[in-house]
Amino acid sequence: MKAYISVDLEGISGIIHSSQTQPGEPGYNRALELMHDETNAVIKGLLDGGVSEIVVNDSHWDMRNLHLEKLHSDKAVFLRSGWQKPFSMVSGLSEADKRPDFTVFLGYHARAGHATGVLSHTYRAQIFFEVLLDGKPVGETGLNAALAGHFGVPVALVTGDNAVCEEARDLLGAVHTCQMKEAVSRYSAVFPDYQSTLSRLRDAACEAAQSKKYWQLFKAANPARIAITMFDPAMADAAELIPNIKRLSSRQIEIEAQDYSQAFRLMLAVGALGASRKDPHFS
């Protein structure tokens, strides 16, 4: 049995502020220690559950946060690191010969605009105001789960704060979740005892690996529609330069594609173009 872990940082226990999530900022090095601890807990849990091969995809920021030598040492564990990756946070699932049986979304966070979700955003925090998939507001959990589903890979476990756990169950159904903290606001949370949390996370990963009936294969509609509301009309101006991008309003564009993987990559391109129009002097 093969497993895939997509590891983000904002949903990790102990993380409550953006300064903890960016290289060179206060708290970042400590945040990496917490990130490694949770990743190792999930790796150990999956191995306990009978998984024979694990690919860990570093899915935060420039995707160079996880250090190979700090991961649980086992010949079954492989690290996918660095940027640019064709499918970003879920890169590698398109490779049929390496396709896992299921995926784990570790350290995930709530969608952009959530009322209390810790560090809530959707892919491009300063570019994407809101993202809709087939008319429903989604975050990285939904967008990534739909891509995994497109390639036939179900989601077995989602971890993060209570907001993203609720979001995952609402969107995917009865998927296993493991709450690592309770959101108070976008920059505040309540944390339970750390060692107990890591133990609970390891147990959750083991149980998820052994509970195939709770694996959720989530797919977008066909054709898939991703509507993105940008923070600035100039960002929508840039996105509109891409063929087949439809302008819906001053700040909203829509991507439509029969192949969801194409829609997903266009979404990534829209984010990159939008970033090129971000005005550092007027925002």
C-alpha cells in the first residue's frame, strides 16, 4: 500500500501568525520543528497501519521547508521538495506509475474568507479573495482533493484546525480528520497538550490507512468551473490575457475545462499573473 502526504504549515499545532510561516521571519525556525514533528507522527502512523511506501510532498511557500535528515528515517519514505512543481501542493499524483492508494492532507487550513479559520486563505493569500469550485466556496482542501480525485486518488485524512476539519467533512463526506487546534480567530487558537496531540495524530494516521471505507474520492463536475475573485481589478486584467479565461465582473474571472487538471493549472497561472500586478505602493 502506498500513501502520499501533502504537508502545509498554517494548520500545524502552534502556528497562529503569518510571521511563523515565512523564511527569515520571527518564529519560522520553530515552526519548522513543529512541522517536522507532525510529519513524522503521520509517517509513523502510516507505517503502523501497513503502508509500504510514503511520498511526502512539501507544500508550503517555496516548498523547501522540510529537511530530509529530520524526517523519520525509513527506506519507505521519499521527500518531494522544491518549486516549480506542475501541480503544486499535490504534485506527483499525475504520474501513473507512482500513484498512491490514498493521500493525507497534513497541516491544512480553512478557505479564504472563513470567519475564524487560523491563517485562512486559498493558494494566493494576497491575490485570491475567494475561489468557487462549481459554484461552491472552496479552499486548498477542495481544490487539491478534486485534483487527487481526477487522478483516481482518494483522501484518507485531513488535519488542521477545527475550521478546516469541518470544511473537509462538509465537502468530502465522512473522511477521517484530526483536529490539531481550535480556532478563535484568524490569528488566535487554543492548543491542547503537544505530546498528546502528536500521539493522537499518529493514531489517526494509522486508523485512516486501515479504514478504506472512509477514503473519499472527490471529483469536480464535468466541465469543471473555477471562479476566482481577485483583490484588485488589475489582477483580473492580467488573468483575462489567458485564452479561455472568462471575465465575469471587475474582479472575478472564470476558468472552465473538461479536464480538471487543466483547470487546476490555469488556476495556478492566474495566481502567478495576478501576483505580477500586485502594487506594493497602493494596496
